[in-house]
Amino acid sequence: MTALMTESRFPDPDRAYRVLIEAHRGLSDEESAALNSALVLILANHIGNQAVLQEALALARQTMERTQDATG
């Protein structure tokens, strides 16, 4: 079974982050959400492993919930 890799695999993680942010520049909230949805589906297909996808989704939910708890 392939485990979810959570450490950065980018040689320049800050650049990768900027590319993601730049992709949203000029988009409305709805367009930004649509871009995120399309990207998630594309990357989920690239992963191609149900267990890894489920682990990634669970981690994303946990991260989101921790952020919401810390801010609200």
C-alpha cells in the first residue's frame, strides 16, 4: 500500500505555493472554487490510489478543522 507523502517534494516549495496562488489571481470566489475543484479531480486521478486519496482528504479536513478552531 502506498502511504500519503506529506513532506515537501518541491525543490522550491515557496515557488510552488506562489504558482498556486497566482493561478487564482483575478478569479471570482466562484471561479476560484471551480479551479480548486478541477485541480483536486485532476490530481486525484493522477494519484490513482483510493486509500491515498482518502488519507489526503482526511488530512485536509483535519487541517481545516484545526484552522477553524484556532481562529474561531
